[in-house]
Amino acid sequence: MKHVVVDLLTDDLVSALKVPHPWFIDEISKSEGTCHISLERHPLPYLCPNCGVESPVYDRRKKIWRHTNVLNMQVILQATLPRVSCASCDNIRLIDVVWARKGAHNTIMFELWVMRALKCQSLNMEKLARNIGGIYRNSISNISRHYDPLLDRNEGFKKEFSNLWLDSQTFIPIDPCSILSSNIVEKLRSFSYRNY
Ligand SMILES: [Zn+2]
């Protein structure tokens, strides 16, 4: 029976994450209340994140991102990202991933969930960090520093944000449809990179 439960959870995770092509889930493992999801990428050419020119891999860096919890388990995504050497820019750059902001240690959905909790629950950052677990007050502060100006100045983002919902458990993804390629993530990306 235990294996059946684990398999069902794995199937649910695979379908809920909707990892965008060319990425896919390579492995899911669980330990001490944490679910580790390894992402792999189909061997397609890489584009320079700055100019879009196809570029060779220079080296690779292992990255991890905190994601929204599932069944009270912390979820950690991990992937090895290449830095590409762009002849056009004459520079070496880490490729972008669609599920996280550049340089962020959390997925966009996790950050939105934190922001929603911050706004809805009237908790200070210290207490929210304690409730969430595995995150420092400073991380919440950094997240808030990024999204607060968007909420203040961008009506489109504010409207999308207000439509997000928090499950009664509050430790479940805020978007029931998807946690990576959802509408809000797509819109946020466009707001972040074009209008802000
Ligand atoms: Zn370039």
C-alpha cells in the first residue's frame, strides 16, 4: 500500500508541475519531509539569455529552488544549468529558466505564495518565516522588496495577484492548475522583463 501512495503522489507531482519543454522531471526522491525533484533538459541547443543567439556550453552550475509545499512537504527543485559562451555578446551567461527569476533561490510560484501569505495573514515577516519553515526572514524581505513595487505600480499584476487564492491549509500551491507554467507566472514574467 505504501508504494501505491508514493506512486500516486509521484504521478500527481508530475502532472501538477507541468514542467515546460524542453525540461522534464528526471527523478523524485523524498527525505525527512522534503521532496526533491530533479529536472533534466532534452539535448536541444542553448540560446544566449541576453541576445538569443545559439551558443555553446561553457560550464555547468547546480542550482536549487524552493517551491510551494505539497502535503506539507517542502519541495525543492534542482537542475544543472549551463553557462553559455556567446560570441555575439562576447560574454558568458547562465541560461534563464522559466520557473524562477534570474538569480532567485525560489520558484516564482513560491514567491507569489509567500507574498500572498504576507498580504492575507497579517503576519510579520519573522512569524511568517517561522510558520513556513526553511526560509529566513531576510529571504521574505527580499521577495517583498521585488514584488511590492509591482503591486504598487502595475495594475495588471495587481489584478492577477489578487485573483490568486490560498488553500485553507495554506501550504499548498496557490494556483490549482499549475505551478510552473500558469497564467500568472507567464504574466509576471512579461511584467518583470518588459514593463518593470
Ligand atoms: Zn548573446
